[in-house]
Amino acid sequence: MGGLLPNWSYNSGGISKPSDVAHHWDEVSVYYDMPIDGDVWLEDPLQSSYPPSIAVKAAQMQDHEKAILFLREIREMVFLKKRNITKWEHLEAAAKSVGLDLNKFKEDYNGRAKELFNEDLTLGKQLGVRGFPTMFFTDTSGKTETVYGSKPYEAFENVIIKLLPKVQKINYDKSTTAVFSHYQSLTAKEYSVLTETAKSQGEQVLNDLVANGKLEKLTTKNGSVWKLKNAD
């Protein structure tokens, strides 16, 4: 967890107050072709990124796989549903939806999770991380390659091949059923990358599944996300 926004003493890249983020998110949504609604910063702005970051650490203390689902859940809350995920009611709802023990989640959130989050902040400083995402790939000899920022999937593959030239790529099931058995919700871009189909073709498949009652579609002013019909 990076903790880029401790509070609104923050001032970087022309962003110094919540309303600045609203416009930035709308621009980013178009640039990366991902549904992001910046209006949360006008309607119910977050005062810090620390509470949701600490909540993720609390989720990790219980179950790594559920923590990944929890992170996705709160991301959709803030990016798509315009919910202020610094508020306990939303963090608790997300924890419940992915099957975390709520009593333990609250106890860890108010306790050990804060220490773990501070350890993440310290590690980021030690590694010289200035922005997110920043991903480090290291081989057994200690040689390290870094991928900074949002990059195509191939960029990550190329780094692995550079470090491990003899590595063999394993194919996976790219069917819609298989993809949604692993990911309960996907944007059109995510679906097209995972299934290796054109975005327009993938979006048609997703909409057909909505019409057949297999998926539900959440639409924002800047795009949509498709979710398994029975997934909470």
C-alpha cells in the first residue's frame, strides 16, 4: 500500500485539493480506457488514502485471496460507485461481501494493520518508489528490472523473459466461463486483454451475456463494468 495521500497538505502535479482530482480522474478514464468517475471528489471527497490502505492490510492478515477480492471491491466502490472508502461503513460492507470475519477485520484494522501499513510505507521509501504502480522483478542472482506506470501486459512479459530467457509461457483457458470463474467483475478492456479479443467484440459478448441473464452491467458516465449475476 502506497499511501500517496496522507491528507490534503498534498500538492503535486497541479493537484492540491479534492476538486482537482475530479477532473484528473475523468481525463485518466479516457486515456486508459477504464471506467472511472471523478465526481466522488466533488460529492463526498476522501480526506486521505490511509484508511483504505490500512483496511487492505487488515484483510491480508486474514486471507490473501480474500484480500485481493476486498481490494477490487473497494476500488469499484470509489471508482465506479462514488463511495468515500475512508468511511468505516463502506470498508465493513466490502469486507462482508468477500467473506471476511468482521470482528477480526475491525480488530486488526484498529491494531496491527496500521503497523503493517507503516512497514509498506517504509519499504516504498527504501526502494525509492515515487509513483504507482511500480513493480520490481528480481532473479535469483539479484538482478532487478523495474516497470513503472501503467504498461501493456507485454511489458511485464518482456521483463520476465529478459531475466529468465529460457522461461516457457503456459497457455490458459480464455473462454468467458473460465475468465469469469476467476474474476467476478471485468471492464471491457480487462475482458479483451484476458481473452485476447478486440474490445468491440468482447463488449458485444459481455452485453449478450447481460441480455441472457448471466451478467449484470454497471454503467457510469465514463464506461461500464460487468459482474457475475449472483456475485455480491
